[in-house]
Amino acid sequence: GVIGDGPRRAPPSSRVSAAESEFNKFTFVCILDKLCSSNGGDKAKEAYRQLSLLMVDLISPDVMFNGLPWPDEEFSRVTIERDLKISKTLESHPVLWSVLMTLAKAKPSLCYSSVLLRAVMSVQMSFWQSSIVRCAADCPKQLEVTKRVLALMSVGQFLPHPLNAVGDILHVLQPFHVYCVLVDVWNYMR
């Protein structure tokens, strides 16, 4: 509390319902999509590219390692702190996943946000490599994030056709096998 004023009062709860939140998220993403695609042609591609670059600027705290190419897997040890920050930002703001999916549908816009995908992939690889659970389904939160990033890569046509559906079977795999799949995807991206 504050001395002389008694205990602090709880801030008023202005929480919106889950349905309102989903509607607001859907509306926001639709508006972004309409703004980018309204001009059509090359102007639309440039608008999506700018949105993708803006996402990277707002989410990634490090400008030094934000290049387009996918580095070696060992390189992720250099950027783990940044990768964790990016993953936490995406976790705390789920609307960003929807914006990334919109960028994935507007090919090749997602490639400009590849640093965000690399960061999430790196964190997921670290998690699954060191996980001690019996089955990937025992970690539903991490499994969902892994499936989301693989779905983004699939829609953005980063993955070859046989790997497009790999997210559908992850729940039956052991953590080390999930790690092996992610390493194969990482190496394919290089």
C-alpha cells in the first residue's frame, strides 16, 4: 500500500471476453491485409514486404543478426537470448501469429520475417532437445508453438511437400524425435 492512504486498490478489470478478443484480432488482421492488398500488383507486394520488415523491427531487439539467410544450427547458440525474447513476445501477443500467417499467404513476404521464424525454431529445438517427457503431447504449450511455426513455414512454402504435414504427427513422437525433425527442417532451410 501507500503510506497514509491504506492498501492499494486493485485496478479496474477491463478484460474483454475471449469472443471479443478473437473478433478484435480477426478485424485487425483483416484491416492490415486489406491495407496491403488494396493497391494490387507490385504495390501490394511492396506493402506486404514493408509490413514484414516492420514486424521484424518491432519484435526483434537485435539488428545485427536479422539477415535473410538461415545460418548453421550452431549459430543459434549466439542468439539464444534474442531468440527467447522474440518467442516470449510472440507468446504474449498472439495477434502476431495471425499477422505472420497473413504474411505467409502473401508470398514471398514471410521470407523478410524469417528471423522471427528462426528464433522460434531455435527455441523449440533447444526445448525438445533437452525435454525429458515421454511423449511430445505431454508438453501441449510447446507442441502448439512448434506446430504453429511449422504451419507458417508450410503456408509460406518454405517446406517441401512431404514435410508440409509433419505438424500433424508431432504429438505422437518422443521429444528427441521432434528435435530431429526440427533439425532436418532447419538444415533444409539453409
